Amino acid sequence: MKRRTFLTGAAGALGVATVSACSNGNQPAAPSTSGSAGGALTITDVADRTVTLEAAPSKIILGESRQAYSLLFLQRDNLMDKVVAWGTDLQSAAPDIYDRVVKVQPKAADLPTIGSVAKGDLSVENLLEHNPDLFLMTLEQYEAAKQAGFDAKLDSAKIPYLVTDFRKKPVENTHTSVRLLGQVFGVSDKAEEFLTYYDSLVNPVLEAAKAEADRPSVFVWRSPGISEPGRTFGESNFGQIVTASGGNNLGTKLIDGDAGTVTAEQLIASQPDIIIATGGDWEKQNVSDKTVIKYVKLGYNATPEETNQTLGQLSGETGYSELKAFSDKQVYAIYHQFYDAPYNFLAYVAFAEWQGLKVDGLPEVDAAWSDFHDKFMPFKAEGIFAAKLS
């Protein structure tokens, strides 16, 4: 174990941050947060790093603007409080959500933006321009930072950082990440309120799935019409949630690692019982030159007619008309952004229903999504976020 001590916010903020990094395989430690005299915070993140800040941060940079998904329910009345800069991913990946964020909090449109750790266009100097006392990274960004030596540059510049994750290992890391964000933004009560609600939906699914022996095979089709045909997840991301909610994730068998591509021949030979495609509001997204179909329209701006039409045309992908799931009408769609958000509880509810898991008292998908908005969100539920081919 290595322990380092440095001043928080290298551009002049006062305070001390201590970081201890412990190797524990791929499994983060259980969430650990505490306070001490003078308002110090000690937090263990999803990378199993323990960070102590002498004072609660007041100038926070979001490495990904999609980390604001959690702020919608943690800080619904003062959404961008303490955020001084953020990434540019929300704006392109989920414009339907971005537009609603700006409507609720107009100053979000004027927030300074930063480059991406993963793309290599973010510099320490870029961060220091905003005088941060905390930088929030995703787990994927942190892994890219370690590979490029950017974490050492952050340490040298005395910029404390914490790591969240809803994308790589949502089953393990959703609770840790929500609690971390609740702590650093000073709204731990809101974090616990949300997690109580989250557990009321997810835990019954997890318990029922443990006893499920007859599991359907499921192909999670990642962003058809945008990505190359056959992109999917291994035992990560939506693939993890398929397994946790009573299915057999085909990607776990056919690819190595967190994500990869399955050929049409492999799919035809495997004949998955269920196809779950991810979709979104992607009119401005770049399209792979290897695909011949359109993306599935989902999100706050989608209509039932648009979703069903774009879901039905997926069988036009080369070779996919031979998949029985299409003739059996066992083709579904889930909003892609649930793969990187605490809203993944809706994927558990939807997947459990689609995979035939019997869960007493589990609400229907639309009812759960509407109820969540009524209780937690600063805007109402609209559009389509989960659908079956009709």
C-alpha cells in the first residue's frame, strides 16, 4: 500500500487529501465514507482508493457529463451546484436528457467543457483552469489514466480525484457510486433515499434469479444501426444485468472481455431465445459503415410508433432474418443510457419480465419509470424507454 499526501486543488485551495491505493483484483472495497472535525471527508471509491479531503469540495469537475444523471435526483432543485466544468459526452450520447437538464438548470448550457481522459485530449492544465478541489472520473477513464500515466500527473498537480462506475460492473458498483456522489455533494440523505427505492425494485429480482434454473439465452445487441453489427457485452454492463435478472448472456460465452462483436454466423448457430437491442435519441450520431439498418428510437422524445418501426427493421441486418427470435417476436429494446446510469434499475425490471422471471409484486416497466420520476426527478416521464416488438 502506498500513501500520498498533497494539497487539494493545486490552483490554491486549502486542505489536505490523503490517498491510499490498495490492489484488490477487479472488485472494489465496500463503500466507506466518514467525516471528522473540520468537515473532513474520507471516501473509498470503486477503484478501492481511499481519499481524505480536509473539507467538503465546492468546485467539482465531472470527467463525464453523464455523471450528472445522478445529480438529477440528488440535486433536483440545484442541479449544477458545485459543478464548475464537465465533459461533452451527455450532449452527444443523450441529447434528449441534455435538453431537459438545460431546461431545468439553464446555466448547464454555459458550463465550461473539458477533454476526455480516454481520448487523450485532456491535460492537467485544462483542469487547473477551473481551480478544482475534486475531479470525478469514471472507472473506464481511471483505467485509461493509469495506462497513460495521467493519474501520476494528477497526483503531481495535487488534484484529488475519485472514481465512479455505473458502466463496467453495475451490479457491484452502483451503490458505491451513488453514495460517493451523495457524500461529495453533501446530499447523503438523498443518496440513501434513492438507494432504498432502487433496492425495493432490484433486490426482489436478484433473489428470484438465484433460484432460477430455466434461463433463456439472451443476445444483448449494442446500439444496432450505430455500431458494427453484432456488438455486445460480456459479463459486464447490460450483460451482467441479464445474468442477475434470470437470463444466460450469450456474450459471456462468445466473446472475451467486457465487450466485443459476434458474427451473424455465430448468432445463427446459437439462436438466442431473446434479443435485447439498445437504442436512443441518436439522430446526430455517426453510423458504422458496416451496418445496413437504422438505430432503434428510444428516449424522452420517442413515440410508440417510432420505436416499434425502428425495432422491427432490425431483422434487415445482413443474416439476421434467420434468427428465430424475430419470428417468435422475442425482440426487445432498452434505452442505451441505462448502461451508464443509476437508472439501470429499470433494466432489471424489464429484463426480469422479458426473461420470464417470476417476481412477486414487481411493477410493470412503464409504471416503475413513471413512479420514479414522480418521486425523484425534476421533470416528468415521457417517451419510450423499454419496448417489445409488436
